[in-house]
Amino acid sequence: MDERTTSLGLFNFAEAYRLSAIALQLENIAHGHAHTPVRMLYHHATELYLKALLRQKYSVTVLTKRFRHDIKRMTKLSV
């Protein structure tokens, strides 16, 4: 698993989420909670960017067990 989940792979995955958020945002859907999927896409992209940075130092197992989806914890260690 470690050799398949590289820092660059995580970065590219994050970019896909960010670009999807931008595309959806440009649709200017003004109905109900239309902003929620956009925010979710940006949030997940941020998480993946941080994991890409941390993947240079930590294994996939450590990322999964130690950080999970804790963006605050990832941010503290990526500075």
C-alpha cells in the first residue's frame, strides 16, 4: 500500500477535488444548501493536500491511524 500511495498521488487526488469544487461553484446554483457539496470538496482537498505533505515523512499506516481526518493535528505537524 505504501508504494502506491505516494505524496504526488495524494497531491493529484487533492487537485481533482479542488478543481471539482471550482467547477461546481462556477455553476452558481442558488437552491437550498447548494454550497454544502462545494465546501465538502474543498475540505477534502485540504485534507488530501496535508496528507500529501505528511506522506513525505510518514507511512500510509501512520497517516491512517495517527491522523485519520484530523485536519488540526495534520496542520500542526506540517508546519
